[in-house]
Amino acid sequence: MPALCRACLTSFENGPRCPACRSPLVVAHDELNTLSIAHMDCDAFYASVEKREHPELRDKPVIIGGGRRGVVSTACYIARIKGVRSAMPMFKALQLCPEAVVLKPRMDLYAETSRAVRAMMEALTPAIEPLSLDEAFLDLTGTERLHHAPPAVTLARLVRRMEEELGITGSIGLSHNKFLAKVASDLDKPRGFSVIGRAETAAFLRDRPVSLIWGVGHAARATLDKAGIRTFADLLRWERRDLHARFGSMGERLWHLARGEDARRVSRDAPVKSVSNETTFNEDTADPEILDGHLWRLSEKVADRLKARDRAGRVVTVKLKRSDHAILTRRVSLSAPTQIADRIYRTARGLFDGAADKGPFRLIGVGVSEIVTESGAVEIGDLLDPGSGTRARAERATDAIRERFGPDAIVKGRSLR
């Protein structure tokens, strides 16, 4: 059985340890050298970047998130051992892990690291489909001659380089399609490398829960459960036409996935529907200065995510949650797509001003939708705001300075509010 040492990249026949360096970091599989569709997922990305920046936190539980009324963005694996999970309310996370160090997200820093990871991927294959700042699909079909190694070795080289040069770790899932590659990447985190081959696909899936399917959340699970579908084996008992009749297009997708079939290609131009960010306050507030500062920070985070994925958007949305939990949303279409934080902020500020008298608020969010590729963004001047073009060029220059000297090289005054 082909085997690979992830520590020294030696290829050999199956064994518990590498014969060259004696490392136990070995992945072995009959189809190891023939599979080429991969999913790479950084391990607890935000927390890992913060631990890289603050080595004194290496052995401490770290939570990235808001105040006690916010939610967890990311938790390191030490905190996860205590039961802390992403999207968990902060108060509950701190009950489970009161000794945790809580840090506010720094999206500019994470976007900068994401761009560095993306550059490493680009050196391996042009077929990259980013899903977020910290994960992506890669298709390495036909790259063996270029890299003088099968895809498995190239992928092991990628995560080793990420750890050595960027100080973060990642987990690899390798299979024959996107669905199974993503499933595989979650099997052995952190620093995992898991393989699901063609020959074992049916046996691997049969007794696993349908929640394994990406996109099948709580509501979908409840719907499937009412139909007696809890595992892939349950799905296999349904005729294709019956699944389609009961669940529509979702039923068609389920029929294929139950058999481990996924014909989607890895596409660098895969559509992104929206990019957004929000924050929940410790105390309800109607203070315009505080809210304006949050509007800027959220707009900057959204812009950083758009830039990291080479995207721009045409519709800007502001989300507000009042103290009685009523949610207000305001949106407007721009004359042209943008990824410029200044334009997103000024548009969001105008939307907020129209609802400011509805406060106090416990949550504020900014989002951009109708996403296009970066080439679709046109930085045109605004007849009512002649300085917009100048500010856009200044922002591009700021991005270049931050990329070279770090995310804190230039900080806008309003972001300190």
C-alpha cells in the first residue's frame, strides 16, 4: 500500500512509521497516488493566527469573538476540548471555559494571512475554489509532471510550507470529488490528512448521518428525519423519482450524494452570494459615535474579505437588531460593484442614518451582495462626492503598505472609537 511521510515527504510502502525519519505522521492508502481533488482547511484559523502573533498564548485556550452578548467566531482546539464551538454565545463559552483568553477578530490580519496561503496554492494549480478566508478546494489533476510528484505529495508539501513560513496549520482531505474531499478534511483535524478512495466510498458513507452533507443544517435534518432519513443507508432505499417528488432539486442532489457522486468541478469563478460581518454589543446603545465606529470596522472587514477573494459587490445592506430583538434591514444598489471599504462605509452610514432613531441597538451588521469578480468592479467617481476617487486610490495604497509592513501599519482614527 502506498504511504507518505508528512514530516519529510518520503514515499514508501505501508508502515506505521517513516523509514527515513521515523515520524508517525504517515498517511497510507491504496489510491493515495491516483486521487487529485482536495479540500484544504486551516485549523482554527483566526485563533491560530493570533497565537502566531502572541506566542505566550500557545498553550492557553483562546476564543475569538465579541463581548458576553456576542458569539464565538473561532475557538482554538484547547478551548474546543472544553466544549466551546463556533457560533456559540459568548456567555456560554465562558461558562464552559472561564480561563479562556478572549480576543476581538482582526479581519485585516486574517485576510493578509489568507492571501499568503492563496499565493502558495496558486503555485500548485490554477484550479482553486476558495470557500472562505481559511478553506478552498484544489484540483491537481495533471500536475504530476509539473511538480514531479503525485498530488498527495504536493498537498503535504503545501501544509508543511504553511506551518514553516506562516506559522499556521491545515488539514487535507483527498478524494475523487469535492463532496468527499470536504468530508475527508474534517476526519482528522487538526493537522490531518485523510483519504477517501473510489473503492471504499459506498462502505464509508453507508452508516454515516446525512448531517455529513454540507448544507444540511438543523432545519433540513428535521425535514429528512420526518421522512425517516437519518443515514446514507436510509437515502439509498429511496427511488430517485420519489426523492425528487418529495424534496425537489434537493432530492436529486441527495440521490447522487448517497452514492458518493458529485459532478461539480473545482472552479475558481464559483459564485459567492454575499459577504457580511456583524457585531453584538455588551450593552444596548444609541450612541452615534460608537455606532459609527462599528460601521467603519464592519465595512473594513467586509472589504478585506472581498479583496481576499478577488470579489466586489453591488448591493450594500445594513442590519440592526433592537433591544426587543426586532430586526431592521436597509439596503441599496450601487451604480457599480465595489470592494472599497470607504464606499461601503459611506453607503452603510447613509442607510443607518435613516434608521438611527429606531435605537437603541444590540447588534449592527454590514453586508455586500450581488457579488462579481474583482474585474467587474469599476471605481468611478461620484458626482455628489468628488473625493471618492481620491479616497479609493488612497485605500489601495494603504492596502499595499499593510501588506508589506503589517496590518497595523496604518489605522484610521474612526476605527479607534
